[in-house]
Amino acid sequence: MTPEEQITKMTAAIKQAVKVMGDRFGSTETDVAKAIEELKASMQADGTKTAPVS
């Protein structure tokens, strides 16, 4: 993944995380956990997934 692709992926993940976490009444715990996982994955240079949040 190029640095530009990683920045694009991180930006999208951050925007999604902010949206989900800012929607206190419309987001479920699953939505928040998924947004966090996507954010974690976007910060990893090789794009591997992290262990799920319990």
C-alpha cells in the first residue's frame, strides 16, 4: 500500500469513526466496534486486521 493510499484509508476510517461515535442514539455497540477496528486496520502499514474488541 502506498503512503497516499494509506492516508486515504486512514482519513475515511477516521471520518467514519467520528460519525458513528458522534451519533449517540443511532449507533449500536457493534457499529462503534466496527469503526474502531477499521481505524486500527487503517493505521497498520501492512493492512492486517487486529483482534476484535470484546
